[in-house]
Amino acid sequence: MLYDLDLTDREEDVRRIMEDRFSALSKEQGKAVLAFLKYMSGIRKADSEAALRAIASYWDRFDDAKP
């Protein structure tokens, strides 16, 4: 699942399809995904780099602390 949330290096049409799917989530659901990715980015046994890429590629838009 972690890798499915990362839009980095996706072909344009695939990225558009995935963004359309993600846009169906409510703001609260998007924040929950962001919280999951932040949690996973801090776990040594997880692919923390993939979690950080996923955040940067789409999910950081749900971060209220971001300007």
C-alpha cells in the first residue's frame, strides 16, 4: 500500500488517474493518509524514503502546518 500512495515517477496518465482516485477522499481521510505516511517515515523497518516521496508527491497538501 505504501508504494501505491507514491506518485513519484508515474507516467502522466497514470498519475492523473491516481490523483482522480485520491481526490474522492474527504479532507479528514487525506489527513489520515498523511498521518500514516508520516508515521511510516519514522519506522526503521519500513521504507521511510517511499513514505517521504509519497508525502512530497501528493499528500503534503493535507498538512495544515504547511503554508
